[in-house]
Amino acid sequence: FHGPVAANRHRDERIGMRPLHHLADHVEGHVQLNLAGPGFRVQDEFGGIYELKSKLAEGGQGIVLSTDFQNLLVKVSRWPDGDPRTQAWRKQVEALQRMPVVDEGLPVVMPKARIVKPRAGYVMELVDGLIPLALLLKESIESFASGMGLQGFVSSGGLARRLRVLARLARVLAQLHGLGLAHGDISPKNVFVSTSHD
């Protein structure tokens, strides 16, 4: 891999940053990720260091965070490195990196580098100009609930846009399946659409 992630490996150590091992504290037998505030860092397989800025999303496997690189995000495991769930997830990420998705030109966000310290994760590109499908759906529902009727639905592209999104999603999934792959986490939070209605 070459690019922003690999170039990051030569950055100087910053003064006043908390050490990598301060990312997690154990609280009453559970791991609590301390991700608020500056100074929390992770390291990728190439030695690149990323300062974690703010939590953007949280799912069953991990937490997605913005970094000190405008176009890169980091997803870290919810569990400590020794946890069997983290070990299984790490193997999934490693296998994902070997898949031919990028070579086929599919619009699927792939790991750019694996995070190795202080716990498993990966670096991915920020998908600029796109929003989660969940946000589009939420805006329509809120508009309807606030008494605007179908105005939110229509102003967000209406049925025609939703059918185009569904057709595109079906084509991408068919291409993945044609490669012998399956996406294991399709949801409105993981499908991104253009902010424009075209």
C-alpha cells in the first residue's frame, strides 16, 4: 500500500499525547473505550500514527472515529486485543484486504491498513459527498411526523431516487456475489448515497 497511510509512518512523535495503551480502561470487568479529547492514538501496520478526534459511528464490532487526517477514518474493535471476538475480527479484516473488490472497481470501502496498536482495527478512506441511507430515511420520517406530509419524501428524491439506489445496490451485490463474496452487514447505516438527487 502506498499513499497517505504509508506516508504517515514518518511523522514525528508529538509532545503531550497520551501513550497508545491509554485508549482503554477496564471498568467493572468491562472495557470502556476512552475516545474523547485529543491525544488518543492508534498505530497501523506500517508504523503510521493516527490521533483519534471524534466518534462518528458505533456498531456491533467496533467504533468509527475521525482522525487527524481529513480524508481518513479509523475503526477500532470494541473489545481488548486478547478477546476472542477481536481475534476473529482481526482475521476477517486481514482476509478482506486480500479480496479483489478494489481491482473490480466496486464502490465498497476497503481497509487501507490494519491498526495494530493498541487494539485491532483498520484505516479507511472518508467517503466525501455521500451520506448514509439511514439519514435520508430519517429525514423523510421526521418530515412526515412533523406534519409536512410527504414533502420530506418528495424533496429527498421520492420513489424514483429510492428505486435507483435499490437498483444500484442490487447491481453491486450481484457483482460481489459473482466474485464469490457476500457483504455481511448491509444496513441503511452502511449504504452511502449521494447528497444530490441525481
